[in-house]
Amino acid sequence: MKNLLPYFIASISGVLGVLAFSPYDYWICAYISLLGLLYAAKTSKKSTALWAAFLWGLSFFAVGTAWLHVSIHQFGGSPLWLSYILVLLLAAYLSLYPVLFAYLIQRFKVRSVMMFPVLWTFTEFLRGWILTGFPWLQFGYTQIDTPFAGIAPIFGVTGLTFFVMWVSAVVFTVVSALLTSPRKINVAAVNGILLLVVAGLASLSSSVNYVKPVEDKAMTVTLAQGNIAQNLKWDPAYLDATLKIYGRLISEHLGKSDLIILPESALPALENRIQPFFDELKRAVKDSKTEVMIGSVYQNENGGKLFNSIVLVNEGYQPESAPRYNKHHLVPFGEYVPLETILRPLGSVFNLPMSAFQQGKEIQPSLLTKDHRFNAAICYEIILGAQLQANLKKDTDFLLTISNDAWFGDSHGPWQHFQMARMRALELGKPLIRATNTGVTAFIDARGKIISSAPQFEETALTARIAPTEGQTPYAALGDKPLYGLALLLLIMRILGEWIKRKMLKNIHQA
């Protein structure tokens, strides 16, 4: 039974980690979960540590991304059993990164408290980079409503994740020392004091006004939430109904709002093929002085390339020249199919609607409307903090993200997505506007707090008067560089320390 204990603790603590994220928001579970992983990784037998770390990752990622089976089964047409197997396969792949973390701890016999967050930062970086990356479920997101949220405007979600692992490592080291060798508690105590200092600075940072609102530039924005069921969205027979729903939501706010925003691929047809709708909208915009941003499926007239885009409809709208943002970071299988000549013939799971998009440029101009500039991200892109930070301009007024989380039904996926979107506002010090098909549609302030939100699964419109901010957070200026630099410095210091220690011991023995 004792031999099975690491596997049991790892599996249970992996599941507990999911409860730290929205919609559950039991943020303390993030620390409990990582304590379980550290216990598994520090198990004396190497093979046990690696398998236990794998089970931690498998339970954490399988439960945390279980919402994926909704799109695979309900909308991809795959059998239920196959959808769960595919989720498990993804979880198994993602589990390799906690296994790498445990391997490094075992291989180099890591005892230093600071090395745990350094190594965790390294493995999380790899998870967010290899094979285009999947940086979902980073523990830093769980701290957005805690006293430690002030770390985010300085070091971003990566820094918050570093902090969560550091706290967990200190607690683990203290408990281990008390149970095994009380003399070792001194090192943990020093780290505990450092943690108190960092926590105090985080609290202080929360009260610092890195940015301030510019009230005289406030604008009235309306977000149209059509609530189109995903099984109807791409049905050609339902297109007219969709156009009527969004046409009504737009017309009700023309002349009352400065800007109306529709969600991702709001009109489920090629923009080029529904020009009568856009021509009518263009005339209405001219008369009302209200402009409209629409999540559009656009086909380039020159090369015939298909783009998932946001287009601005104003009185000068022309599809070829209209201000537009084209999605850069596409989702594998959902928006493009790797090795498609091999995979597409294998089944419907590789042929989801609109899975042949082309990639937009990584750096694109801000969307300009009514003398306000929007830094845009479509759906999945909002979880990529580095991409938004790289696209942020000094004169950016708002962050804008549009999405269609109807793919994931009434699961915890849309709420995890929403939590990550909130973090971008906190990191970059910019209000965030989020328009979605079925929710969560919301306005977020520059501290990541919800100004207002629309209920899920209702056809509605949400309107708010929102002011941009001026100023800059440290993270907006520098991104992840300071945190990665700090982690590298700590690693170098540790390596040098061990080298000097061995050198001194060698000299003593020779003497």
C-alpha cells in the first residue's frame, strides 16, 4: 500500500488543481495540487516519481480540458468513446511536461527551494512553445482575485505561476524538514521570509496606479450576443435567421452607441458572398454615425486565402480595403489541419466546419475607429499574453477579443477562457472588451475586474461606457523578459554555487 501512495496522492492532487480555476475559483487548491506534485517528484525511487508525475498530469489535464470532448463529439461527429480517448491522448501528451519537471528534480537531486519554480517555469515555457504551444491551465491564472494579483502587472501570469510554485515549494520543504531533519528548516525559513516580502510587494503593487483612465475619451460600446446554437451556426438553411438576429441587435443600438461589436464568425458565410447585408449596414452606419466591428470569415480576392478576421464597417467600407485584423495563432484541427492530405480522409473529426484558415501576420496594426485604437485577439489568441504584449502600441486604448465558445457547450471551458482574458487586462493595464456568441460576453477594467457581463446562452446586447487608460505597466513594457532573466540568473547562481562548493571540498580533502 505504501508503494501506491505517491500514485494516489498525485492523481487526487491533479484533479484538485482544476478546482483552482474558474468557474470553481478555489484558488488555494493550486497550492495543494502542486504540493502533491512535489511529493510525487521527490519520491526516493526515480521510476515511481516519473510515473506519479505522469498520473498527476494525466488527471489534471484530462479533467481540466474535458470540455474539448463537446466539440469533438457533438460538432465533430465522432463517437463519444473516441472523443474521450482523444482528450486522454492530449492529456497524456501534456503530462510529459510535469514528467520532465520530475525527471530534472531526480536527475540533479534538486533540494534548493528556488530551483523548483525555476524548473517549473522552464517546463511551462516548453509547453507553451512546442508544436505551436498549449499554455492552458497555468496556475498563475488562479490568483487573479487574490492578494497576490499585483504580481501580474510586473511579471505577468508567468510570474504569478512562478510565485505559486515557490510558495508550494517552501511549504513542502518546511513540512519535509519537520518530519525528517529539523536542521534543514533554516533554508526554508529564509525563503519564507522572502515570500512574505514578495507577497507584501504584490499587495503594494495592487494599490499602485500604473495606468489611469482618460474619462474624456470614454466611448459607448455595445456587444451583440446572438446566442446561435453551434449545431445551427453553419447550417446554410439558418443563415437568414442569423442575419436577422444580428441585424436586429445592431439596429436597436444604431445612433445610441459609438461602436457595436459582433462575436467571432458572427455571420456564418463568406463576407464576400453576403455583400447585400454589408451594403445595407454601410448605409445604416453612415446615417447613424455608429460603426460596427464584425467577426468575419473573409476570403482574399487575390489569392483566395481564407481568414478568420475582424472587420470594421464604417461609411467607407469596402471588403478589400476595410480595416481588418486576421487571426494569427490558429488552432490545430479546429482552424487548420496539420498534414491535411493524410489526416482529412481519416474522418469527420479532421473536417470541422471552417478548418482551412490561413494565418494572419504576427504583428498587425491596431483597429482604429472613432479615434480609438483596439489591440485585437480572436478566441484562443487571448491566452497568448506574449502575442498581445508584442502587438501593444503606446497609443492602444483597448484590448478587444471576440470568441465563439459555443463549441464547448455548458462546460467549464468558456469560464477558464474568460479567466485568462481577464488576466490580459491586468497584465497590460488596458480595459478589455469581450464579445462572444453564447458567453461570457463582458467588459473588463484595467485591473482585470468585471465591469459588467451578459448571462450565458441568452440572445442579448450588453452596453457600457468605457474609458481607455494612459500609462504603462512594467509587463506591458518588458513582457516576460524580466521573469525569464531572473529564472536564468537563479539557475546560473545555483550552478556556480555547487561548483564552488565542490571545489572547496576538494581542496579541503587534498589538504
